[in-house]
Amino acid sequence: MTQNTLVNRRLVLAERPQGEPTQETLQLNETAIPSAGDQQMLLRTEYLSLDPYMRGRMSDAPSYAEPVQLGEVMIGATVAQVVSSNLKNFAVGDWMLSFNGWQDYALSDGSGVTNLGSKPAHPSWALGILGMPGFTAWAGLTQIGKPKAGETLVVAAATGPVGATVGQIGKLLGCRVVGVAGGEEKCRYAVEELGFDACLDHKAADFAEQLAQATPAGIDIYYENVGGKVLDAVLPLLNANARVPVCGLVSQYNATQLPEGPDRMNWLMGLILCKKITMQGFIIFDDFGHLYPEFAKEMTQWIEKGEIKYREEIISGLEKAPEAFIGLLKGENFGKRVIHVAAG
Amino acid sequence: MTQNTLVNRRLVLAERPQGEPTQETLQLNETAIPSAGDQQMLLRTEYLSLDPYMRGRMSDAPSYAEPVQLGEVMIGATVAQVVSSNLKNFAVGDWMLSFNGWQDYALSDGSGVTNLGSKPAHPSWALGILGMPGFTAWAGLTQIGKPKAGETLVVAAATGPVGATVGQIGKLLGCRVVGVAGGEEKCRYAVEELGFDACLDHKAADFAEQLAQATPAGIDIYYENVGGKVLDAVLPLLNANARVPVCGLVSQYNATQLPEGPDRMNWLMGLILCKKITMQGFIIFDDFGHLYPEFAKEMTQWIEKGEIKYREEIISGLEKAPEAFIGLLKGENFGKRVIHVAAG
């Protein structure tokens, strides 16, 4: 069943995944479409963003944010249109960046919602290059990575919405940029379309050697979004005073236990000490929200001049979202994965 | 044999230690006292500083500094007097902060040497509270730890020259300060003499539980100078946006292999991410040398007002230095350990 005006389809968290989410993790059900009360508006979801952080919200392990409760609609950023409104400043037909979650309809009192106007050129971009992923790339790189021209920057998930943006900004700022991605096609895209100096396939048996060869002057900035074996290969190559913005660890999100030893935790501390490394974790709007206007202005200019490219992978149908999310965690996406909820 | 005017006693690196240094690591031998040539001066060592970083220089593992070569005099900071001088600005009898290493006499062309004048009040303090350890405490805490009044600061080696200074500065800046030290006597000293809010014995079986109880509002700053089990107990207690200046890892310096698993390295990365932690390694004069005048001014005022206390443990005789250093790595010192080379 596709989106309609009779029912509200919702994907609710049915069980907490152990390891990879499965088809049982989220359950599709239907409710009545709610009506907008006083000081409310009804939003109809057009696009739903899929992002790796959502895996964390499915878990009740301690984290920076509350987990989604069992039986509740899975959270998520959305681009939506106003269906009816009892709020001034929000007119029927206006496009919103909102947080409807994984469902067709949601009520809002306007708080935490950004009005994109009646005719945004690229509504879904508010979920990507002009939204959280783009801002995450820009702020982590500029505020923690602090790139200087001539330095070497390494970033994984090089064709994903964060990695692709990190690398392109790095090039604009004069860095040598080495990407890491899964498979030849993505690597070719990173070099030929995004302008990376090199991009390596982490599936190659000699990946660590390839990375060493591609970074002859060492690594000054490692924008961390995957962890695991990419991190393993990067650490010995870090230069003195290297910076490591810690944005994500997608290779670890489905892990159910710690890997076998030896225990390298104190070894990592020793590396941080001897090489005078800075590592900093960040949660984009908590730590850098005040910089959003600066980001939006700079990114809009880059896009208008054609200096930053952006690739989306739009999948039609809310019912496809669980499978698309499971694949996202495995790196199956090529570009920013968005669900076109109103289609399909 | 004590220091005299006939020979130069030297402790040279005889073999690289595997694990703990032993009595075979350094060898005492004698050479002729050199003569000052043109644009040189001859310095006689009065005090030799013993510091944990020296363990790293005994090893040829990659690090931020060149290792001492086998057969060479062990390096070290010293306070010395000018015996003869062919340099203007350096008069016979003047006291110098120099880098004679573990020996009675050394030549210098004046570079890298600080003239302390003819009658410094506490010459050996240039090796401690007013020198590298004090500056390390001040800069790591203020520049990376960035303490705010009301925050909780944890520091180990709480009666050592760095830890004691970190904690006292933390108190002056309004923090709740919890020290960690080895044994009841040191803990009592940290609380009663240095003014820490609490100090815990890391040898206690329930140390981790004690630390949790002593930090009811969590930990905002962990000044890392030991690693190992203190780090293990601290990590779960770190608050969001905690800062961890990584100054040293003395519990790990004699390690010959990585500990058994599981491997917690990616777990640590996940903690840095979820709690938005900043970890930064630093080498004091490389990273913060430009701030030394500011430190010296502020610390001198604190000492003059009696707001910072400083404890030395002076051991007489160059020949005692190897054993004293081995003990330092085990935490046997109580205060700043200095060898009075010219005595004994």
C-alpha cells in the first residue's frame, strides 16, 4: 500500500536488534491520520533520511541520546509538506525540514522545524548536503580537523554524504585527499567526479600497504566515520600533531561483543601521547549548532559555483526503509540514501 | 667515589631495557673533565632531575624524540654551576638550568641553557615546580583540560611533581579535585597538605567503586599521566564533553607486550564519540613553549602567596640515580625526585 490520505503508515521499533537489524526490528502498522489541533499543523512526509546514527537509537546502551522506546515510531529527519495548519508562519503547501520519523504523517507545533518555503529547488537536500550530513562534514573538518593547505586528509565512506563532502572541502582548502570506499566503482567516482587525489578499496587484501603508499607524507587529519580496519591502517601513518575528528564508527555499530585481544587501548593512548594527537568526538548540533548559518552560507556558495557535488540515492516507498537501512550499515549505499515516502 | 675536581663520573646507557630497567641498564664510568674551548663554558652538575619520560629515551621504539644511543651519557635536565667560562653573560659561579645529563661535568655553548643568576633561592626548583614538571601540569590543565569552576578533575600520581601541581591549580580554579596515589600516606598528604577534596589509593581492591563514589557528578577532566587500571576506572565515569590531556602513561612504560584481550580500542573510540570527549597528547615545550613566560609569572605568584606547595625528595649521590629511577617508575617517590649529584 502506498501513501494515501486515509491512513498513517508507521514503522515502529518492534525489538532491539542484537547485531545487525533484521526484518523483525521494525514493524509496519497503520493508524488514523491525526488532526491538527490548536497551535498545531499536520505534516505529510515526502522524504525520510536514513543515517547510520539511527542504529544507536535502536539500542538501549548508554549514549548521548535517548533510545527509541519499543512500540514507538522510529525517529528520523524528514522533508514534509504542510497539509493543514493552525499556526501562522506555516502555510498549507509549505515544505518543512522536520522530524516526523518513519511515518506518513505527523503533527507539529512548529518547534524544531525549519520552513523551506513553498518552492525549494531541491527539497531533499535539506536532509543531506545542506542539512545534518553536510554540516557534520563541514564542522568536524574545519573546527576539529583544522586543515592547512598541503596537509594530507584521509576520509572513509568516501562517496557517502559525509565522506564525500569532507573530501571535497579538503580539496577546496588545499589538502591532499585520500578516500577509502567499498569497491572500484565508488573509488573511481571519488577520484573522477569528486576530485579526490586517490581513493582506495578497503576490501583489497593489501589495503594497509596501499594506504601507506597513497600517503607518502603521512596523515595529518583522519576524519573518523568508520573505525575498525580502516582505523587500524590509519593509526601507524598519523603524523605528529595529527587531528582526528571522531564523527562515527559505522563498522562497529552492529558489533555485539568486543573483538579478541590483545587489548590495544593503552597502546592507542601511547600513540596519542607520543604523536601529540588530538581526538575529539562530537555530536553536530550539540557542539556546533551555533555555526549552522556560517556553514549554510559557505556551502550554498560552493554548490552554486559547482565546487561541491552531491549524489543522492532515492528509494521509493516507506516499506523499503528497513531493508535500505540494513544495507546502509553494510555500505551498500552509493551517495546519500533517502526514502521517497510519498512515492512507491 | 663522590664528585670531585679530578674526574667526570658518567652514567652511560649500557643496554636497552626489556621491561623494567635494571642495574645493568646504566653503567658508571669515568672520563677526564673536559676543558672549555672558545665560546664554551664548563658546567658542574649540582642536581639531576629524574623524570618518567627518560624511560622512553632508553628505548629505540619510535617516539617523539631520538633515543639515547648505547654507550652515550643518559640525558637529563640538570641544575649546574659555571666552573669556567669563555662566554659573556655566563659568569663563574652562576647557576644554570642545563641538560648535562647523568654526569658530573659538561661543556655548553650556552644554547638551550637558562641562567638562574648567582644566588637563586631554590636552585633545584627549576627542575620541578618552576620547570618542566610544573609547566607540564599548568599547560596541560589550562590549555587542554580547560577547567571551569564546579567541574570535577581527577589526577593520578597525586603527590608527584606533575599530579600535585595539577590538583592544586585545579583547586585554585574552583574544581572538585580527586587525586589517586599509591598508599595511605600519600593520599593523606594530598588531602591534608595539598587541599585535594579526596585522594584514593589505587592499590585498594575496590578502587573503581571508591572512585565512582568520590565523583558523584562524574568526571569532567581526567589529567592522564598513568594509564592502566586508573584509566580503566575513569573511563566509565567521564561526563559528556570531558577533556583528557594525555601527559604520560607511566604504568605502561615498562610493558613489553600488549595486555590480553578483548581489544578495547574501538570501544574507546566509541566512548570518545558518544561522550564527545577530547583527548590530546602533548609534549610540553614542543606544543606550549611560547606560554612559558605566562606560566612562570603565574606560578611564581602562587608560590609566593603560599597557594601552591611543592615537595622534593632529594637523594644524594650520582651512583644512586639508577636505583632511584627504577623506583620512580614503580611510584616509590613521594614528591619530585632529584639527585643531588654534588653531594654523597
